[in-house]
Amino acid sequence: MPIQTRYLFSAAMDVEPSKEALFNEVYDKEHVPLILTVPGVIAAVRFKRQPVTLIIGGEKKTIVMENEPRYDAL
């Protein structure tokens, strides 16, 4: 999807594993719907970090980003 605006807001966040279910519920059911009511906001999306597996030189390697927030939002 092409960017349809002059501005892009990015946020990165982490959450304690014991509170992750509550975090996701609040973010999905309250935060994102409210953000979408702000004039000028046309979309919101979240991403959860996952390990990446690549084959490099015939060898399978998994890359895990440590000490990085697990969630990003645009």
C-alpha cells in the first residue's frame, strides 16, 4: 500500500510477558479504534517482531533481534 500522506508516525514498544494479553486487548480494542477517529489519520497497523530465517550460502540461519522492542506501530 503506498503511503497516502505527508506524515508517518512510528512507535516501538515492549511489554512484560505477563501483561502481553492485556496489552494486546487494550491496543486492539481501545487504542487503535480511538487513533482512527483523529482527523487526518487514515490507517493504523501493528507489527510483532519475529525471528527471521534465511538461507545464506546454502546454510540456514535464524536471526533473532535481542534488546529490541517486540512491537512496532505505524
